[in-house]
Amino acid sequence: MIDILMSTFNGAEFIGEQIDSILAQDFVDFRLIIRDDGSTDSTLEIVRDYCKLDGRVQIAVDELDSIGASRSFLRLLELSDADFFMLADQDDVWLPGKISSSLHKLKELHAEQQSEVPLLVFTDLVVCDQNLNEIERSLWNYQRLEPDICRNWQRLLAQNVVTGCTVMGNVLARRVSLPFVLDEMFHDHWIAVNVARSGFVDYLVKPTVLYRQHYQNAEGAKKFGYAYASGRLLKPVRRYSFYKKAGRQFGISANRILFYKIIESLKRFARRG
């Protein structure tokens, strides 16, 4: 069984298309568990309609209200009890075979290990506009990201390359990601670093998600270029207080995180987009 965990907030415009793409997957043994984080539009009404149509769609029963996207996803992770979990954004579209290809990769990774360890896989994405017109076939190329960073947790802490809406993890990946104690980190970054630190993270090169960009994106994809990069050069210095907190949490010095961040930023300049 796989739990697909979706946090929603005022997602009525696109959520139906996303749920349709999940229900159309060739792998069918899953639950789509949706936690709403205080929507004021018709998101919950749309979700309730899907619950009536397909028993795999469920609304998370939770006493908490508006806690923000990252905490909402980690709350869903707390509520999950399946063998595997995936994360889903409310406004994307999953490409056919996303679940089955991710599960195949995760099982390959499991077969390579000599013991039970936390495992996580992620994939590339197709960057699209709000009407799903393709902007760039590869998010990694678009942002000049190197997915191999995932194999070194310290580099991954400095430069996240794992996009949450593409991940699949096992039970131990869920356990090492809880509790969530660093609000300054996005949920996908938190999960990825914790798994890479105590287990293994790997990836599929092929895109599995149409990554919709629109005016309501909580965290979208911006093309890496000089205009974008120039605004990022000073960010590592401004985020030094976060690096100190992250360093205490993960047992690494803030200066080392800053060093890795600067190195990875310079490498992004050198890569061809």
C-alpha cells in the first residue's frame, strides 16, 4: 500500500485535474490522503465529491487548523501508516506511470542494500505554465541543478535538489523525518536531508510531473540565469542564522554549510542551462 499525501489550501482552480491524474495511474493500490490547511474557497467541497466517487480519496481527520504547507505535509506523514509514501501538490499533473516507475526504482534501491535503511527516490519535472504549456522539459536543466548532490547529505543540506511532489519513500524514511523541528526548512528539504544522512536517496532522470507555474505557487521554479543568480549570491550570507540552526540540528558547522552553498552556487554558474 502507498499513501499519497496532499496538503491543500485554496486550490480549487487546479485540484480536480491533479486528482484525476492520480486516479488514472496504472498502479492502483494507494490511498490519496488530503489534509486541508484552512481553505476559504471550494477546495474541500471538490475533495468531498471525489471521496464519494472513489474510496481511495480520503480527507485527513486532524484537530489542527492552519499550520502552513511544510508542517501540513509533515502532519500527513505522521498520519500515514502505509509501506510507502508519496507527496503530491494540489496544482500539478502527474504523468502516466509515475507511481509504478518510482516504486520500481525504490525496490531496485532496496535490493542494493544489505540491511533495512531509510530510502527515498525523486525525479525530474516538466516546467509548465498555468495552462500546462511546456516551458522547459527538465527542471534540473532549467535551474542548473545537479541531482547527484542527493548522495551527500551535507551538500544536500546546502543545496536542495529534491522536489517534494516527485518523492517516494519507505517506512524508515518516514520515521527518520519525524518529528519536524526546523520550521525554516521546506518539508521536502527536511525529509531529503534526514534520509540521505541515515540511508540512501536516488533519482529517476525522467520527468514524472507537469510542474505547473502560476501566480499562487508557494514555491515555484525560476529559470537560473544571471538575473536570478545575482539575487542569490548574497542569500547564503543572509541565511547564516539558519545555517547555525541547521548545523546544530544535523551536527555540522554553519561555516561548512556556507562553504558548500557557495561552491554549489558557483557550479550552477558553470553549468550549461
